[in-house]
Amino acid sequence: MRKMLLFASLLAGAVALSGCFGTFKAAQDDAAKLATAFHGQMTQNDLAGIYNNADQRYRDAVTRAKSDAMFSSIARKLGSPLDCKPGGFNINATTSGTILKAQCETRFSKDATGVETFTWVKSGSQYRLLGYNINSNELIER
């Protein structure tokens, strides 16, 4: 009886872990897709799309003019995003939705690089931009 109970406990733990790993892998895939789509918007200079599709909390914290100015400055100084090497990411389920934070080491068209940090919030079935940060020496020096 004890062996059967131990086996059942181990099996339940394995099933729970496999679910966690599945969620982890799905979030990692989502982060890559979201960064690719976002970079497409940056390349097309779709500043209205970036702002209008962002979460309301992003729009409350950043005016449309400031958001446009930031992404215009990135385009002017760094160029268009060329590729993104995924870095770390974190997923956190909250009452406000699932928060996905991901980093990319990004290479830009004007011989520049930067580490981008995206924060996305998932409400329902869609992720929306909650925050964006870029660290780039070229952004400061140019």
C-alpha cells in the first residue's frame, strides 16, 4: 500500500512538472514570436500600431508622443532591428493577467546592438505590450 501511494505521488509530481515545462516552453515560444512581430512593427515604422496595441497601463504611463519619440530615436540612431538572440525570460501569473518578461540581444542595421527587455501582459488569449526598455551604448553615444 505504501509503495502504491509513493508511486501515485511520484506520478502526480511528474505530471505537474511536465505541465510546468510545457507552460515554460510555450512562454519561451510566445516571447520569440512577440519580439519578431514587434521588430516587424519597428522596421515598418508602425508607431501607431505599437502604441494602440499596447496594454492600457502602457498607454497610461507613456503618452503617444513620448512613445513615438523613443522608437523614432531608436530607428534614427540604431536603425531597424535585424535579428534577436533570445536571452532570459520570466513568466508570472497574476490576477491582472500573465506577465511575460523577455530579453533579446538585438543587432540593428546601423552597426549597433542593444539589449531589449519586453514586458508583455496576457489577458484572455492575447499578449499586449506593458513595458519596453533598451540598453545600448550606441543609443547614448550617437
